Amino acid sequence: MSAASVLDGIGLEGRCVSLTLERGRIAAIAPCAGAAQWQVLPLPVDPHVHLDKSFIWPRARPDAPGLFPAIEATQSDKAYWTEADLRTRAARALAEAQANGIRGMRSHVDWGEPDTPLAWTVLGEVAAEWRDRVTLQRAPLVSLDILGDPAHGPAIAAHVAATGDGVLGAFLYRHADYPEKLARIFALAADHGLRLDFHVDEGLEPEAQGFDEIVRLTGVHGMAGRVLCGHACALSVRPADAVARVLDDAAEAGIALCVLPTTNLWLQDGSPGRTPRLRGLAPLHEARAAGVRVVFGADNVADPFYPFGSFDTIETLRLACTAAHLDPTEWLGAITTDASQTLGLPAPTIAPNAPADFLLLHGADWHQALRRPPKRRIFRNGTKIEDTP
Ligand SMILES: [Zn+2]
């Protein structure tokens, strides 16, 4: 590593500072005269993506709006999911993530049958190849009916515990007998010491209340900080008092909530020729006010669930700000510290002696930096590795 280098004009928590970088670390932070030109952010983490389906959109267009046609289109596309196809698309996704400064991601992996899907194994190999650049965790995305089935769940959980990244997961939307199935899944997680990550209540029917049962079981099993719920769109259409109660319980149980604006905006309340009225975002202001950790994910990128998008947490944050009326300066943690802690990764900081792994976004303040897609610089190990991709 070369001698120290100094970056001037860096905006950090509203102050202008200079960062001294030495041997891959932030050696010193000192006040700086004048106005900041760049805003600094620890390298972001995306807690919810799907690398097995990324970029299949051109060959897998759903024939109707909504979640279930997207699931069907993905199902049909799986005929093409060879090892080479999976590797090529996952590597493209990781390269895009790396170029945007992402240091870690959790990818769900479709697990449609009791047997282990090829994508689980291939993404595990790809994760090992990328370990030094982007940390990639896998979470199985299994139907509640399969994972909650005593004939299949134990073998899946054992396989995930042996070959995975410490996370078990399932898809839950108004499944029959869901409390019993969830109880079995929590017992499997407890037996194997696994975290849990759910796709839950991704729809606009107020009867979808799987989230409530996950909250209850998280408390029963003492799994605070180890359970992440993605979507929970149905909370957006339930009565305010019921939502307030379950969010209080979620905070008490230590559940984290992942809000996925691209996919929710695209899939919820869709029908041909009609403008959507309901946008499907979980009540994130209320959740955070209640004490729930809220994080943001890109979810789907160029697949049947969302045809646009990129592996870029900054763009996810910008869209979340528009969709949910957020002040970005209050939500930077949703793609950095909170996202890291939700995945069990070390919390990044911008502080003396911390690793010099960060993003610089061009702008005198956060408003300027995030007003439009920002010019950015990425530092890893104290070295600038990439300008705006
Ligand atoms: Zn998802």
C-alpha cells in the first residue's frame, strides 16, 4: 500500500471534512475549510435481490400484470436455467453491483420443488468466486407448503444449514394452515441456528396477515434481529389501528422490514388500461416510528416481476424517496448500516481506523447529490477503483 492520500471537501454529517487514507484505512478525519463537494457513504448493502432471475425479461414477459403472471412467466423460463445461463446472468448482476459500489447482497433463490435447485448450487459457486469483491448470501425462496411440510422441510433446512449462508426463507401469501406451517419453519430455523427471510403478504388483500404470525413466532423463539420480512404490502390496506398494533409487536419482537419499491410499484394494483391507485408500499414511516428496522432492496432487475432496474442501492433509495416521501438524509442507513446489520454483516462506519471502503456522491449536500443519478467515486481498501459507471 502506498503512502497516505488526502481527500478534501468531503461532506460528512453536515460538516466539511478531509479524509486521510493510509494502508487501506481511514487514518484521520479533520475539519476542512470551504464547502463540501462530495458526500460520503459507507459502501452499501442490498438485503433483497434475485440473482437467479435477473435479466431474463427479454425472453420471459408475463401475459398480464400482477404477481402471479410474473411467477408463471418465471416458471416457464426455468427451462433455460442451465449452469451456463445462471452463471452468466449472476456474474453480470454482481459486476453491475460492484460497479455501483455495493459490497454485499442477499439473493433469494427459487426453490420450487423439494429437491435442491441447480441455481442454489451455482449461485453458491459464484458467491465463492466473488467473495473478495461482493459478499453474496443466498436465501431459499420456497413455498410455505413445501418448507412447512414435515415430509420435505427438514431435509431442505438441513441442506441449507450445510451448504448455505445461514438463512432459511419462504414465500407466504394466504396459504392454507399457514400458522402451523410457519411454526414448523421456525422450529427448523431454531434447530439449525438459521436466520429467516420471508416474502410475505405481497398483495393488497387485507386478509393476508402472515406478517402478524411471523411477528408472533419471532417473539416466541427469541429471534430478535434474525428475521427479515420482505414486502408486507397488505399492511398498506389494513385498518390503521390493526397496523399500529402489529408494528408495535414487530418492534418488540425485533423483526426487520424490507421495502421493495420497484417491484411493488410495478406489480401492485395492476390491470391493463387502468392507472394504478394503490401503490403497495408497506407503511415504512409508521414502521420505523414504532421501532422497526426498515431497509430497502432492489428486488427484481429486468425480470418478469420488474422489467427495468439495476443493481444500484442509490437508485433504490432515490425511488423510495419519491414513492414514500422520504428525506434521504434520514434513510441512508436503510442501504448501509441497517442493511448490513440485517444480514448479520459488520456495520460499516466512516470513522478513524475504519476500513477505507466508501462511496463519494457528487454534491455540496445530500439534496444535490441525490437530486438526479449522481456522479460517484468508489473507494475500496483506500483506493479509488471506479468512477461513475
Ligand atoms: Zn423478492
